[in-house]
Amino acid sequence: MFGIMKTVSEVTSKEIKTIIDKDTHIVGNINGDGSLRVDGTVDGDITLEGCVFIGESGRVNGTITADELTISGVVDGNVIISNRLSIYADGQLTGDINAGSLSVEVGGHFNGYCNMSPAFA
């Protein structure tokens, strides 16, 4: 959006500690720190001290708690993001948001309630 937002594919491998490939399906919760890219499917909650990137083929069915979240795929669940939540043109989020800031590109979809409060900023 106006050249400010990095596409998920532009994120370098140095920035990502863990990648869930498009042919991978995880059932269970993921906890940790660092950054995570999801190109496959996760059926469970993600709690991360770091950034979560949902690629175009990625899908998460569960709650995501992280410092930052970028969605180009599909998230079906609530998100609690202490800093920035970005939904790109191909991204879809169905669930409630608690975030410090929110940006949605033209074409991105969000269905739920949004709470942006100073406690999250």
C-alpha cells in the first residue's frame, strides 16, 4: 500500500526463524519466540514473541498472539497483536482483533470486531 508494506515474499530468510511449508499440516499449538512463516496449514493456536507471516497458501485455524502479524492467506480465529497487523489484498481474517495498529490493503477481507487501544500500541 503506497510502497510502505512489505509483501510476505519480500521478507528475507534472515528475518524468519521457522517456516511451515505449503505441504505441511500441523495439528496443535505453536509457542516460542522469533519469527514464523506459515505457507501450510496450522490447526491450533500460535503464541509467539515475534512476527508471524501467513503466506498466500497459508491457513491458520486458531488464535494468534504475536508482536506483529502479516496476512496474505487465511486466518480463522481471533488475533491479539501488540504492534502492527497488516492484511494484504489476498488476505482474509475472520475473527476479532486486538491490536496496536491495523492496515488493510484494497481487496483484503476482515470480518469481526476490532479493538485498537493504547494498551496494545
